[in-house]
Amino acid sequence: MVSLIIPTLNESARVEALADALCKLPDGECIFADGGSTDGTQAKLERLAGQYPNCRWIGAPKGRGRQMNAGAQVAKGEWLLFLHADTDLPTASYQHFLALTQSLPILSAGAFTFCIAHERKVYRYLEWYVAQRCRWLKLPFGDQAIFARHDVFKRLGGYREDFPLMEDVEFVERANKDAGFRVIEAPVFTSARRYENEGYWRRACGNVYLQVLYRLGVPPKRLAKRYYR
């Protein structure tokens, strides 16, 4: 079984579509870890948990790392797959992942291929940049649906809960030390809403700027203040 873990915070507009798609995937359970939504998300999750037998939700302290760790604690699956609320996991990509878990015993952790769900050509350049980063640095981010064997995730200690940002990067850096880590050739599609709302170049350059600061040793708490501002 695969446990799909989705951290949510005020995602009322998205959770129904996510549950409708994810709960139909074979051999999976869907766990929403909510960080204290105030927009009706929890009421919708309660209803969805009653609608789908393989769907449930839990409350967790606010913070993506904390929420994903809380979801992992109650997960029953052999594999954990962490999906951002604004990222779609196609059925074909999920089935490709399942096939790899059977055909590649060495596989221990990894992520999917990054795609943006928007037709603007500028997003193809962003996809190319991320592909190069993954190819040469083996450094996918959380919007690529990071996955890990349940026992490997526990052995690695899960996500750093004191990281309000870059918790995905820090986890991947540790997971990379396992020989079985890989980025698989199966796409997930992240919404372009933040790029469209903030402006493509402002968002894209801001993300790179934060990555550079993190590499230079700036604490994630300081980076989070910049990011969420």
C-alpha cells in the first residue's frame, strides 16, 4: 500500500478535487494533514473522509514539515508519497511509480518529474531548469511529490520540524545518501497560481534567491520571513 500524505492549510477550493482523484488510485490511502485551516477546509475533509473509505484527515501543528510528519505517523503504507495540495498526480504517473517499486528493489526514495500546469512557454524553461537541477544535483523539491519507503523515512528521521522552509531540500539531501534515491520519469503537475498571482519573474527569481541564501547558510526561519512576506 502507498500512503499519499497531503499537508493542507486553507485549501478549501482544492481538497475535493484532490480527494476525488487520489482516492481512486489503486493500492493507496489518502491522508490529509491539516495545519489549522479557517476557510472550511476541515469541514470538507470531514465529509470526504466519510465519503471515501481510504480517505482520512488529521489535525497537526502548523508547518509543512510538522504536518507531513504527523501524516507519516498514522500512515499504514509501505511507501509514503508526499503531495503538495496544489500539485496533481496523474494516474499514469502513479502507476509508473507502482511498477518501479516492484521492478527496482533498490529503490528507496525519490521524486517525480516537475511540470507546471500552464500552457505559457515560459514555464517550459522553468521545467528545463528544474530537470537540469535534478539531473546534476539530484535535488528535487517538494512540489515534485517526494516519496520514500516507510522504514527509510523513519530511519532518516523524517522532515526537520524546526525548518519552516526548505524542509524538503534538507530531507532530500539526507535521502540522497541512500543508493536507491532517484527522480523518476513520470510527471506531476503543479499549479501556476503563485507564479501568475505574483508575476512569473518575481516568483522564479525569488525562489532561486532563497535557494542561494540557504546554500550560504542563512537559517530557514529567516528565509521563511522573506518567502511568506
